[in-house]
Amino acid sequence: LFVRFLYFYLTLDRPTGHTQSLILGAVLVIVGFQIGVIGLIADIISANRKLIEEILVRQRRREIEGEGNPKGSGTPTSEAS
């Protein structure tokens, strides 16, 4: 679309009109950039979600392993007396 506008601008004696091609081209470039940015943000959110999920799994494993140990083993428990 930019090429169409440039062609008409350079070849016609009176370079008027055809600005709709320029406007549409600019809008499409902006929308394309926004889609790219949204894609990057979605990828970062996905990686963050996976890291948080892994942290929760490790935390649950530690809690389960801590409940099976007898008192006085040095592992802190949720029961305080």
C-alpha cells in the first residue's frame, strides 16, 4: 500500500488523492506492531506461570516431606507448642 501511494505520488503531475493507501498502510503497520508486542507479553506471562507452578510444586513437596519427620528432627513444623 505504501508502494502504491509512492508510485502515484511520483508519477502523476498533480500528486493528489490516494492518501487512503498511505493511511491504511500506516494503520496496518501499527496494528502489526501491537500484535507483536502482545505476543511477546503473552510469552513472558506463560514463562512466569510455568516458574510459579514449579515453585508451588517444590513448596508442596517440602511441606509433605516435613510432615513425615518425627519431632526433634530439626525440620520446622506448623505445630508450635
